[in-house]
Amino acid sequence: MNAIILAWDYAIPQAGAAGTSMSADTLMDDEAFNSFYQRTARPLWAYLARVSGSGSLADDLLQESYLRFLCALNRGQDEESRRRYLFRIASNLLRDHWRRPVAAALEDVPESAAPDARHSERIDSQSVLGPALAQMKPRERQLLWLAYAEGSTHREIAEITGLGVASIRLLLFRARKKMARVLRQRALATGRNK
């Protein structure tokens, strides 16, 4: 049986097409891309899953993000600019997804799908933060995730989302206030139920 060799430059013709005006600095060989993928796939998937609220949607958007990244002619010169560009692509795909008609709301997810809070402190925080994040708007979840889970600066968040730095500060401030209010309400509600 013959082995099938499939490299990204064969799967995406325009990415490795001859005659393009790409500089040698922006081209990535298979090894460089594989290395970049290993460093960025997990954080990108976590970002997409948390912001979208769906692991299967995150899988789809992750694949589409890398495909568009590879098809892009100018991906940036250094690792950090490539990473920001990749997150920008993913954010744009999320925004496109949010603009489509919604088949089911995130609030329709049954409570039985929530993690069991008895296993560890991490799961406990997920059981508190998960439902609180579900009450946030997608843009608020996106900003909070980029700021606190990814550790991005306001400038980096602005580059990823396409918003101004001043807007990021204000929107992030509002998202933090809303998250605090939601968490306080949940704490009061659980305190009354005991």
C-alpha cells in the first residue's frame, strides 16, 4: 500500500503557490507550522470553547482559523504577531457565527451538563464561573477570556478584536462589573437555598 503524503502546501494550493510575492520571512515550512500549531492550538481552542460555549463549535472554528491563517499572504514577521493574527482570524469567525441565526440558546443547556463540583477546587470554580459566564454576552466572555485566561494586554485585545484600546478598557470594565454582579447574585441565591 502506498503511503499518502499530505502537507499543508499541497492541501492549500495558494499558500505554497509559485509566483506569489511572499517574503521568505513570512513563509512557514511544514516543521515551522507544526511547531507553531503545537504552541497555539490548545490556547486557541480554549479561547474559542469558552467564548462560544461549545466545544464542537470550537473544533470547527479552530480548523477554519488555521486554514485561513495558512491561506493568508502576510501572517506577520515574528511569533507574537502571528499568534495575534491567528486569534484575530478566530475572533472574526466567532463574530460571523454570532451574526447567523441561532438555532438554540446557550441557556437551553441542561444543568446536568454542568461539571460535578465535588472533585476538586478547579471544578468548583468552573461550576461557579461557567454558569456566570453563560449569562454574559459573547463579546463580554471574549474580552474576559482574552484578558484573564490568555493574559493579553489591552492593546493585544484591541488587535485581536478590531476595537480601539480605549473601547477595550471601557468594555472590559463593564464586563468585570457585570461578572461581579452575577457572581454576587448567584452567591445570594445559593445562600438562601441552604
